Amino acid sequence: MGATANLASELQVITSGLDSVVIRRYGAGIIGGRTLDVSGYPYDVIKAGHVIIASDDDETLFKPMPLKASNYAQYDTLPGSHHYVGVLVRSVTKDAPLAAIMYDGEVNDKASPYSVDDIKTAMKTELPGLVFMHD
């Protein structure tokens, strides 16, 4: 079973500062978004541009790409039985992880919350419509 969230909660405003800069051009995304499994995620906010992955074994399980335990400033390796599905369009909280996920468009890699340099090639193979650029 996938992650769940309360859809009747109060509207929250998150000011992470770079949401409007990270997504340079929205091409296409997962219709209706997905609720993320945020168990084990170390921060209260998952920022726009964060890489989102999904389970190969459970089509309802979507989650933020894990961060290195030794350095929460970098993505860890892709867990086994998972694949890349896109990037988070806007920041969400762990309390309400209702995610808009883009799989086609332009992402400002310099404004993204974590460097995609180590995973960019693998992501381009999996998501050819997702382009990482900057000015």
C-alpha cells in the first residue's frame, strides 16, 4: 500500500525561496500528482526540484530520492527495485506530502536543492524529456 495524506487539512504556505526558479519550463507531469512516502526523510520540507523515485514492485509507492546519511547535502544512490519518475514541482511538507511531479520540462540544476551531477546521466536515460539547465 502506498503513502497516505489527509486531504482535508488547512492550506499551508511554504516559503523555501527557490520554488519559482527551479522549474524553468513545465512540460508534463503525473496527472493528479502522488502522495509521497516520506518515512525516513530527514527534513520537514521536501523542496521543489527534489528528485522523486518510485518502486518497481509497488506502483503506488513514490518517495523523495534518499539523501546520504553521512552528508544530507547529497543524493544517495538509487535504491534497488526503484526508478526515477521526475522532480518535485513545488515544495511540500512531510505532514502533507502531496506532490506534483514533473517528468518532462526544464529544471534549473543550480537552483535544485541537491546536485544532480552524479545521477544526471541515469536520469536522462530514464526521463529523456527532463532537461537540467541553468543560466
